[in-house]
Amino acid sequence: MRPARSDDEASRPHAPRTEVAAAVVVEGDRVLVQTRPAGRTYAGWWEFPGGKQEPDEDGPACAQRECREELGLAVRVLQPLHTVAWEYPGARVRVTFYLCAPAPGAAPPEPVEGQELRWADVAALAELRFLPANAEVLELLRARLGRDATDA
């Protein structure tokens, strides 16, 4: 598991790059995280809600759709937060993380896919085992969560 080294290396035909959008849903000084469901690669590892972009879907729309599908949660996308290209065994992804907030009046998130959910503060984030591609955005969040991260 390693970051893609260069555009040249990332353009190799051995594995197509998958565009992924992840929703970093922040409320006050906490961020919503979930485990990967049983039966999936990296089951039990922590991640931010999100998934593969559909054809003709942009990143913010994907982040919103994935929150609805995975959590029954309506969110508003505030801004792009970070993008990382990463290679996992057999998969190449480019993940764009979007800073999000629950939409006004949104119902609380529910684990639709059997995943564990948690509103985590900075200390809790450090204790959880996240997918490797999340390392840089976790550092950004650790710096940001000391203040109201929804003030974009």
C-alpha cells in the first residue's frame, strides 16, 4: 500500500484509477466515521462515508449520494478538503475528501450496511485504525478540529 508516485506511474494500464468521493461530516469538534462492512476488503477498518463516483456524477454529488445510501443522512458539501492518489493491492484510487455538515433538520445517521458509526473527536480519531489513504486528511482534521470546522 503506497501513494501513487507520479502521473506517469499512475497512468499505467495495469489497473484503472477509480474516482472516489469521501464525506468528512463535521459537527462541532467531532467528525462522523464508520467501519467498512463485513465481507468487503479491509472490513472493520475505519473510513469516512463515501464511494465510487458514478459516470457523469461530480464529487460533491457523489459524497451526498453516498451519505444518503450508507447512512440515510442528508449532508451539505461545504468545500473540497483534500485529494490523494493511492494504490492498494489490485486497486488504484483518487479520493477527494469533501468537508460536509449535516443538512438542517437532517435525521441522525443510521448504519444501513451494518457498519459501526461514531462521532469522533481528535483523541478518538488517533485511536482508530483507518485506511492508509486517509492519513493526510486525518492530519488536516487534527489541526482543524480545535475550532468549529463547519466555519468554511
